[in-house]
Amino acid sequence: DTGVSQDPRHKITKRGQNVTFRCDPISEHNRLYWYRQTLGQGPEFLTYFQNEAQLEKSRLLSDRFSAERPKGSFSTLEIQRTEQGDSAMYLCASSPDRIATNEKLFFGSGTQLSVL
Amino acid sequence: GENVEQHPSTLSVQEGDSAVIKCTYSDSASNYFPWYKQELGKGPQLIIDIRSNVGEKKDQRIAVTLNKTAKHFSLHITETQPEDSAVYFCAAVFSGTSYGKLTFGQGTILTVHP
């Protein structure tokens, strides 16, 4: 499978616990994004990496959230001290670094987080 | 701020009919407008997109039209089939970004009845 891979698919945690999600983008894609989607809504932008550099973070990304892409390949998204409001689908996407195609996002199937 | 409004929120059609979903956007300098299809338990999948220098684009049964003056764009699906049933999202890349920072609409649940 050469698509965007996310792990785990589902995560159930108790309020206050830390969780970490992993994303493996399409191998030749330099650009990687995290989005969050709540039930009945469209995805919302969280953050963007070009190679290993995190170039933009949304105001939605509070201090409890941190994302990394240490070697410019896979990325992790960590949420510390989870709250019930963090319950959502966390989507990872990647895109190529070529003009006229760098906005074409390929999404993974997401990690569904439930905070009890 | 950046905003995309999508209508209708639900759409029910008979197999073989056409379906139209409309979106309006707030930033007149927006230049890229993709449409995504999301099936249950999956991530959004890009089905068609259009840039601001084009008024219409077709791909088999799917077409997208863009009216820059009115700041709206529409998805047209002809000869609908049950497998077209899904949630459809429009999106826009707003001016000042050169990457995939998309603002999505609220989604349309399309149901195609056999």
C-alpha cells in the first residue's frame, strides 16, 4: 500500500493521559499536514511540515499539542493531558513538492480519539 | 476571515439523477478549490479540483464550475450511482498560502437510492 498510513486507527484514553499518533506519508511527498475532524464537520487545519521543518501551526493547536517530523519522513502528533474536547478524528495528509500539485492533499484514514 | 459555506447539508437523489452541491467562499483572492469525497471510516479523497483561471472542469460523471465574480463553486454529479453515496466536502486555499492549508466546508451527505 503506497498511501498515507496512520497508526493507531482508534485510541481510547482517560482524561489526563498522554497520547501519541503516528503518520507515514507517501514516500516521495515532502509536505505533511495534520488536520482534525469532529463529527459532522469538515477537517480543520492544525499544522504543516515541509521536510522536517514545521512551518505553520494553527491557533487550534494548544500548548498541549506537539507535532514532530524529525527526519522529514514520518510524523508524530502528541497530545498531553487529554481533555474530553480533544475527542475527534486526527487526519494526516501529504502532498508533493511540485508547483501546481503541492496543494493536492492525500489523506490517511485517520486516528479516531475518544477521551473518556 | 477565511470561510467556506456549503449547501445543502443533506441531499437525497434517485439512482440516475443528477446531484449538485454548492459552496461560497469569502476571500476573493482564493485560487484553488478542491472537492473531497469521504466514505465511512475513511479519510477524505480528492475527486476533482479547479484553479481560479478556469471556469469549468469535467472528469467523466463529475464536473466543477467556478464563478469568481460571485465567489462560488459547485460540484455536479451526473447519472448518480449508489456508490456515489458519501459525504462530500468543498474546500479552498486562501491567498497568502502556497501549500495545502485548506479551509473546508461543512460537508454534504449524499444518499443515492437504488
